[in-house]
Amino acid sequence: MFKKILNTLFTKFFSAVVGFAVIVLVSHLLGAAGKGQQAMIVFNINIILLLMTLMGNSTLVYLTPRKTFSQMFIPSVVWVLSCAALITAAGFLGVFNGGFARFGQSLYFFQTVGISVLASITEINYYVLLGKQQVVKANNLKLVYPLTNAVVISLMWAAGRFSSIGDYVFSLWCAYVLSLFYGIWILKDDYKGLHFLDRKEFRQVSRTLFSLGAVKQLGSIAQTMVYRVSLLLTVYFFGTKGEFYNGIYSNATGICEAVLLFGTSLALVQYSSLSNTQSNVEAKNLTIKLTKVNILFTALALGIVCVLPGSFWMFLFGNDFARVGYYMRILSAGILFLSTSSNITQYFASRGNFSITACASLASLAVTAVAGYVLIPLYNITGAALTAVAAYVTGFTVEFIYFLKWIKRD
């Protein structure tokens, strides 16, 4: 397990470094307003991705030891394509397209849907690999997207061709196409054995995937909205100026979330391991041990990034980003609670219970909606940061209370 943790940590660290390089490039080349547009496009892709992977999400880690590849892949892909068709049709009717236009993203709506399809199938491949406990291969697959994205942006910048948000969207296409084909190549033996399911089997497996995945994904959607709803509220209240604010805030949150690397690496290997064990006592002890280690290293990392001066962030991102460090210091308390939650979340997931995490995420989202509506128009980015802290603490509190109840039963 220690080797898997190290490999996962290295992969996530390398991905974060590469992703950080992309943040720096986009910030310098497009400014705070362009960075805000980029953050909104990534948010839109994440939301659509969560809908498309309602039946092909991390619950596959739990199901892989229990189902065949065809039983998991066929229903999941059918759902992805069905969602893509419905969302595209809605876009043509102007339902979503008009909503995107309100936030300045209508030009990229259909491209966003296409990119989300590629990302969804890649996610299916990734979680199947984790379910097989092929952590190193899964990590390699996760590296393809950020690395390709960074290389394409760097080449376009060197050639003087990176000048708009459309160029960033092109880099996403390149990254996700390569990720898709690499994942298929890793799982080529499984793909060779793919076969159609009869109607009865398809319905039975789909029901299982949906019953587990929908509850889990409800929590993921709520959690993603907790991360990003402040971006929507900022644009809603401040219009074009909100894109400028979002560029600064997205960099602050991006750096703070990078601090989660160690905790998410531990939690990922924890989930893969606990999904293949039936011992509740072992699951409890491992979760407690990894949570303590997570808290220690996350607090240390937060301490380092929070003492960096504003001049450092101006040098790194540009003159628009002098107050990034200030917002990071506000966010840091919430990030520590969020990181701690990751181990508890994976404990419940490994036991096949996704409803508790969903409840915690919905509670966080409720806090975000109320606090954000009050604080953001008063304090703009500072209000968004305070809202995030309140949401993270709320989510942790709900999960921790239920975790204490669960371990007392073992």
C-alpha cells in the first residue's frame, strides 16, 4: 500500500505542478478576466461530466470486483451518450444555450458537451483500473490530460498562437482525445471482451449502477457546486467585473485545493484498498490512521503557502493577482476541514454507503447558497472565501458526526 500511496502522491503532485503551470500561463496571457472565463468553462465541463457519469463514477471502484467489465461499461456509456443527446438538444432549443450566454460562454456550449463525453469515458476507464487495484496504471492515465493540456498551450504560446479563450478550449480537445485513447489501450483486453447485454441483464445492472451512482453523484454535484457556485454568484452580482474577480478567486482556490494533494492521494488508495476488504474494524483503523497523517501534512502545506507575500503572487501570475495570498489565508481553515473529510468520505464509500456524503454535500451547498447570496454582494471575493469556509466546515461536521456513530457499532 505504501508504494501505491507514493505513486499516487507523485502523480497528483506532478499533475498539480503541470496544472499550476497552465494557471500561470493563462493568467499571464489572458489576464484576470480571461482567467475568469477559463474557470467558468472548466466549471461547466465539470457539471456536465458529473451528470454524464451518474452511472460511471467512483462507485465502479466498489463494483469492479463484483461485476464484469461489460456489465459496467455498456450501461455507463449508454447513459453518457443519452445525456449528451439530451443536453445537445436542449442547447439547440436555447434552454441551456441561453443560460450559458448569461455568463458569456454560449460560443463554447456545444464544444463543452463534446469534451465532456470524452472526459466521461476516460473517467469510466480510470475507475475500473482503480477497482482492479491497478493504481499505477490509473495514475498514468490521470497524467495524460494535464500533461497534454500544458504541452499544447506551451506550443501555441511559443508559436504566438495562444491569444483567446478559444485556444484554451482547443487544448482541452487535444488533452481529452489523447486521454480517451490511452485509457482504451490500457484496458484493451477488457475492451476486446466487450459484449452486448441482454435486455434483462442490462436493466438489472443499470438499476444497480444507478441506485449507487445517483446517490453518490448527487453528493458530487452538490460538492462541485459548493466549490464553484461562488463564481456564478459573482458574475450574477457584478457582471463583466465578476469575471475579473473570478480570475483572482479561482487562482486562490486552485492553489488551496492543490494543498489537498496529499490528503486525496491517501484517500484514493484508502478507497481502493477498503473496497476489497470486508473487515469493518480494519476499515475503521486504517481510516483513523490515515486521517491523522492527512491533517498533519495538510496543515504544514497550508502554513507554507499562506506566508508567501503578495509580491510573489504578482510575479507568478501578473499584477492583477496581488491579493491572492490574502484570500488563500481566509480559505485555509476551510481547506483543512475539507481535506480531513476526504478520508471519512472514502470510508463510507468503501462500505457501499454514499448517502451520508451526499447529505453532507447538500448541507454545504445550502450554506453556500445562503451565505454566498448575503456575503458576495457585500464583500465580493472576501465574501466568496468566507462562504467557502462555512460550507467546508458544515460538510465536515455532518460526516464526522455520522462517522463517530458508525465506528461505535463495529
